[in-house]
Amino acid sequence: MGSEITAHTKMACILGSPVGHSLSPVMYNKSFELLGIDCRYLAFDTTDENIGVILDGLVAMDVIGFNVTMPIKKKCLNFCDEVSRVASLAGAVNTVVNKNGRLIGYATDGIGFMEACRENGFPAEGEKITVFGTGGAGMSIFVQAAFSGAREISVFSRDTTRIKERELIRRLNEETSCKAALYSYEDKKAMAEELAGSRILVNTTSVGMYPDDEQCLVEDQSMFHSDLAVFDIVYSPMETKLLQMAKKAGCMTANGVELLIYQGAAAFKIWTGQDMPVKAVRRELTDYLGTMEAEEAENGNRAG
């Protein structure tokens, strides 16, 4: 593909705020480069104000598609001409493809999670899963898991009284063979019990993200067991306190890079019809994050 941009170069992008820290441009531009696809991926800091006008502009420019992150994942769904079943139930999209001017929305966080589990040797089908968080990513993950054959899902949320979450749990119990239940983060007894019977734990919240990297929803390391696989959607730092505690307890752990790559690979396939070069992208992202963490540490030492 080379580095030259021509009149034929296509575009994809991410919308949300803030997106200055996003790894998506690194991931997708590396993929386009390796596969010789004449396309560039950009990041646009966008709020939900005038989102309809912005999406009309992207369609007019004939973008191949775009990703959506906070705070517009839920609002963007309403501007799609069609959405996947999981996105409809989760009430949010994170990937949109432009098909001849029609915007079709997907929730690839769940697809990426299921693939990340398989690739790391812990397929979620037939297993009990515990999910921390009921934001767009969390809901996409546990809805996808339920429809993909997870046996049981325990969802922990900050507020268990919200009608939307309770209704979604009810629907999953009615429409799938999965047994789903909703709990509060504050109920540590329930958390210990649900983790004890779980094969997989995934944190989909920002708890533990830099600079608040000493925070963790699991307060006691004894809640972990060596048969538990622990995933964290956070990738800065690359090893959160949650993952550090889990690793000490003998758990298999995977950080947010894994989940980012596989949800990104699903989006890439939707846009291009091609498979993302996952191994090369993982190396690129890991090197990039390692450099960023080293720079942050050096800047911190200077400030101190």
C-alpha cells in the first residue's frame, strides 16, 4: 500500500470522546498496511451533539465504516438503518459498516470476547462467566455469551435497580438456555460465591485504569482460584491490579489488548471481508504500549 494517500484512498474512523488515547488507529492502520488495503483510519473527538449531521457527513464521504465509543455508543444505535440482534438487546453499537449509504450497526465487543476466550484456551461455551460492568461493552459481552452458549452468567453492576439491566437479564433467561443473574458490586459475599463457581471473569469497567491503577473491584485475593481465567478490558496499565492479584492466585490472565484486538478483528472483517493479521497487530500494540508506559514512568520520575 505504501504511505501515499491518493484520490482513491478510503477512510474509516473512530467517534467518541476522548479518543486521543485510542489504540484503534494503530491497530487498523497496521492491518491496512500489511494487507495492502488503500484505506486510512482516523480518530475524531465527538460528543452526541449533532451526531446525526456527523454521520450524514461520513456517509457523504463514503467511509467504509467506523467504530463508536463513549459517550455515543447508545445514541448512535438510533441513527443506524439496521442493527444486529446483540446490538439491539445491548442497546449500543461499537461498529458500523456503510453499505451503499445504509448504516448497519454491530456490537463486536461480545464477538471479540468469545474469540479471545477461545484463543487463550478458555472457550466460554458451556461455562459459567462472571462479568463486571453493564456499560455498552459489558452488555455486548454478556448478551453475546448468552446467545453463544454460555451456561450461566453472573453480572455485577453499580446499580441493580435500573429497569433496563433487569429487563435484559429477564429476556436472556427467557430467550436463551443461559441462566443469568444480576448482583451489586457491594455484595462481596455474592461476588465470592459467584467467582468460586466461575470459569471466566471479565472486567468491562474502567476500574483500575491509569492513573487510578491501584483500584480493584475484587478486594480479597482469596476470591480467585487457579481454574479461573481473568480478562480485563483495561490496557493502560497493561497489567491492572485485578490481573496482578489473579496472576498471584495462579489464574490465566489477559489484558485489554486481547479484547481490543479480537473485537477489532470482527469489525475489520465486517468492513473489508478480510481477516485481520492478529499476530502482527498484537506485536505492534504491545510494543506501542510498552513504549508509552516507559515514557509515562520516565515523566513521572522527572516530575517527582
